[in-house]
Amino acid sequence: SRKCSRLAPLTCIEKVVCSASEPEAMGEGEDGKKVNVIDVAADFALGIGWGGGDRRSEPARSGPRLKDERRELLIDIFNEFDTDGSGGLAIEEMTRMFKKLGMTATETKELLQEADKNNNGVLDLEEFIDWLYGKDSDANIVLEYGDALKPMFQVFDRDGNGCITFAEFQESHGLLQTALQWNRDDQDTKAGYIDPMLLDKDAQEAFAQVDKNGDGKMSFIDFARYMKATIDKSGISPDDLAACTQNIALALEDVFKGIRMAETGEIAEDNPMELARRVTRLSVATLDMQKTITEQSQTAEREAAEETARLKWKDPPRKMQVGDLKMLHLKNCPMNMRLIASFGYTVLCLPRGSDGWVAEISRAITYRSGRIEQETASYYQWDMEEETWTPVTKKNPASDFMALLHAIGREMGTFCILKTNCNFTSETPWQDATLGLQQAVDIGWLTTQQRLEFVRYMEDKVRSDVPSVVSDADSQGSVHARLLKLVLSPRLVMATLSKLRIVTVQPTWSSHMQVA
């Protein structure tokens, strides 16, 4: 078995088909049999982009390259609670799920109404995923942070009836404000810490901000919303949040206990330090939560800015060519052309900021016997000093490339596909553009519906130019013929996707929005 003989599924961005003819001038192949040397040379030329090899618009299908881990998790959760295997979650099953988080049946019913689009009292799998996939739903914040928030909610809920009245909120809110000021110095004040519990507001203003329906009660869902804005901004993990809220809950409960003991005389009036010690503990826990959330927020913002700068599109060096990459790969991974009817390339080049460029390349090989195999991907990097492609030699290049796919994001990733497909020029034929968008679907950056939406939009634009006297059948044929002649730029394709609200506008193609 040769160096590149192990095969695995990989989707095509660009497929160049190379045909081998009957023997004329003969040489010896890897298996000792005679091969057609002229055909090998011709196939070599076609394989690296010379000789006008035909392009095929049907990419191989291998499913999303980027596994949608959030969707997979939601499917697992759904199946776990669909105890009767009916394919739907009834209110009883939902109640069991949220009861683990301390939710009441009434609160669970409220959450279910948010998700049950067809109002049949049952959630099917797609409703369940739509409900929880985005991070803005009440149920999502409860599921993701319920365990972390519940201890503090229970301390606020002094009578344990499942909701917080304004009087209860005012009592806890006031203690937290007092404790925070107790141990905060000027340096802490100047630090500008994020305030996760609205402690800069008085109790009435803070409660009104949370009690949206004005019924004077705060349910656990309301409490989760109360914390949501800060949680989302900071990016704090559930584990870190749980550690902070647990410390505050224990310290706050300890203060309440101290107050009761003082009221009953268990703490003597001449021993004020006992109560002060408890308040100091609460102060430290509250300030620690503010510091943790602020620091994680600042870290997240800094990393996001660094990642954006690192992955920002920058035109590759002029000498960097996809054809040269194919030629090098063919040299490193030769094939026995006597046995091969055709082969096609998959290439994707991604920027790595100051580290240059990295590329993934593979071939779909069709043998004369009819057998089709997909070559395991190989990885190359652009040597900035030598100005040439070189194989990636470090361990686990596939894992590194997959991490880069995740990091670069759907907008810039889709743009990289289109740029690779046209060899980093500013012109991409219609077939190559749609082929590139299909690759984005197969990677997981776009959906099939979004790709079709783009195609229909472009068809409508072309159709508007077809004379009205043309029949419907001729019109459709004319539209198709015009599309095949259409040459777009990758930036215009991305601007059109942005206009359709499929992707967000990026500076790289914002100047093309007016003509999209």
C-alpha cells in the first residue's frame, strides 16, 4: 500500500476529472505491469489544472464536517426523557425533566407554551431543538444554568414557596448591597466590576426590572432572566458560576442565621463582631463573584478581538497557487494511472494570521473497475520564506485543521471556500460558486435551505432580465443558460448571502452590499 492509499469520506470543492486512454507508449507501473506513459503525463497535466479537464458540479456527500455538538446533545436529552418512545415530550415528561432543577409544574407549563408551536401539548424533536438550540430562550438558560442559580434563588425565597416576593427580594438585596460596601475599597470601585445582581440599583428598581408582568412575584424563570444578561456577556462557565453562587448562598444564609440569633439573644449585644464576621464573609463572596465575572468577560472580549484579528482575511502571497499544491500532492502521493479512470481534487486553504496559510487536499479516485475511493486528506502549509507549499510534519494535522475550521467561523470559512475554488482570483463561475456553497453545507457552515435560497434569489435576478414574451418553459431554459455563463466574485456571493441575512456582513465584502 502506498503512502496515500488509506481512504475516507471528504467533500469536493473542486473536481477535475482526468481520463486515461488505451496503451500506446508503455512503461512499468507499481505492480510491475505495463502502463501508458503518455497517458500518465496527460493525466498528470490534467490533475494539476493543465489541459482543460472537465469540472463536475456534483460534490461527494459526506455529511457536515463540523459536527453540530449542540444539536447532538439536545437529541440525546430528548431521547432520555422520551420514556415511552412516542417521539414527543408531553407535559408529564417535561415536568420530570425540569423537576430535577427545582422547577414547579406551573413554571414547566409556562416554558412548554413557549416551545409548543402547534399548541398540541406535546413537543416533537424539531420543536424541542428549535426551542433550546438558541441561547435566548428561558428554557435554555434554566437548563444550562439552573443548577448554578438554584441555591441562591432558594436563599432569596425565604418561605420556600417557589417564588420571591418583593419583601423577600428587598431583604436579600439590601444585605448584599451592605456586604459589598462593607469590604470594598477605592481600588475595587475604580476597577469597574460587572454587577451581576443589579446591586448598583435600589431594590424597587431592580425588582421591577426583573418582574416583567408586574405581579409582585419573581419565579425561578424570572430569576434566571435576572442573571442572564450578565451571564451571556461574561461567558462564565456553569461550573465557575455555580462556585460563585454557592459561596454567596451559603454566606447569605449564614447572615440570616446570625440575624435570627441576634433577635433571639443567642448572639449577645456586646458581641457585634460575630455578626460582622458573617457580613464580611458575604462581602468577600459577593465581590469575588463580581471579580470572576468581570475578569472572564474581559478575557472573552480580548480573545474574541485577537481571534478576529488573527483570522481576518488577507490576500495570500501572489505566488501561492492551488495548481502548485495539486502538483506537489501528486508528486508526494503518486497513483497507478493504468488502473484509474478518473480522479478529482478537494482543496481548501485557510489563513492562520501571522502563521501564513494551511491547506487540506484529497482526491476522489474512480478506478477502471468502477470502484470509487476517497483518499484520506493530506495537509500542507505555505512556507513564507521559501515561497512554496510544504507538507505539514507535526502530529495530528487533521485535528489542527479541524480546530481552525471551528475557529474561523461560518462567514470567513465560506469565503475561503469560494476563494480557494477560484484560485484566489476575483472571478468565480456560477457552477463553482454553487459548488462552493454546497461545500459550506457539507462542512456545516450553511444549510441546504440557505443554499437553495441563494440559488432562487439569483434565478429571480436573472429572470427579471428575460423578455416577457418568452414562454415559461423557454424562460426557465434561458435562465439556466444565463446562469451557466454568469461569473461572480467571491465577495459578491458573500454580500448576497448577507443581503439574504444568511450570514452577517463582514468588512471583507461590505463594499459589495449595494450591488448584491
